[in-house]
Amino acid sequence: MDVFDMIGPVMIGPSSSHTAGACRLGRVANKLMDGRTPSRCDIILSGSFSRTGRGHGTDRAIVGGIMGFETDDIRIRDALDIAKKAGIEINFIHQDIPNTHPNTARITYYLPDGSSGFIQGASVGGGNIRIDIINGMEVKFSGDKETILVLHRDVPGVIANVTNLMHRMYSDINIGAFQLSRREKGGEALMTIEADSVPPEKITADIRQTPDVLNCLLIHKI
């Protein structure tokens, strides 16, 4: 733990949990959209985010993050107006999500091409976040490390094929953490791989060529 874990990152205030953490949650959604501009976002604010978030700028911070703003970007103050001018429809829903951290948000995004997705995560203090769900799959990552998400069919050999590819082609990348989640046996599954160093962008294209891999995303450290 260092001083930034206690006082939070450089940010537009007033709160590391309700503002900086909220912005970082939005930035994860931005990464999943690959920086594309959504046509609409439905944002559920749960618990403390719902009850005290407006006074702390949680709404503006999340929307700023969705548009890719850093936690110290002064544009966060005007994020709602900027989103409106960009043609992004923003809908806030105040609803408690059962069995979640008090500072939880669920961001559902809709892209102009008709595709959509959602993330659910929490701001856990000091500007730190925890991502719990991506598109219905349970995950656990913080955004503090380079994260590779691999969506694949739940069949034997896929995990070995992906990790062997990384060993053969990217032997300098050390896997710091690994998690597998799935809705049901034999359906779709999601690998969450956290790396200790920055992988090259082409790693996603190489992993996508692996049999039974459906998609691969690289989320750089938030």
C-alpha cells in the first residue's frame, strides 16, 4: 500500500470514492467500447452512489469516464453537457442492487452499430475500484494492472492453448493473476488475465486466432 491508496489519485473532487472511483468505473466501460462513442448509456446508481452521489459529482464523473476522461480532467465538471452535445443519451436509474458494495454502479452501453454490453463494479475507497460483472459474467479485477479478457467456448484445451500462445509468443509477459468465469458448463466462458507488464496491442489479434476463442480485449491499466 502506498500513499495514493489512502488519499486517492490526482482528481477532480470532492471525493476519491464517489468521484475518482466513479470516473474509473466509467473508464472501464470506455475500454470495453474500444473508445467508441455510445448512442446511449443506462447507469444504475446503487446504495451510497444513489443517495449522496449527486452532491459528490458521481453522475458527472461516471459519464466523464465513459467518454475516456482521466480522473484529473477538468472537463468532468461539464461531462453531462459534453455528452449531450456528443449525442449520447444518458439515463440515470436510482436502484439498490442486492448484495453489492454500497458504492456500486452498473453501466449498460449501446453502440450505434446495434451492439451493447454492461459492466458492474464498485468504488471501494481511495479511488480504487473492483469490477464484478462484465456482460453477465462474474469477474474480479481492479484496473490497476494490464488486463486481458478472453471470451471463449467452454471446451477442453482452450485455457492451455491461450496460455501456451502467450508463453511462446510473449514470453516476457508474466501473468500475475488468472480467473475463469462461466454461466454454465459447455457454454461461454471468460478468462481474466492480469499481466505485470504492458502487452503489445497485437496480442489480442493473436489470441483471437486460437480455436474456440470468440473475442479478446486488452484493457490497459486505468
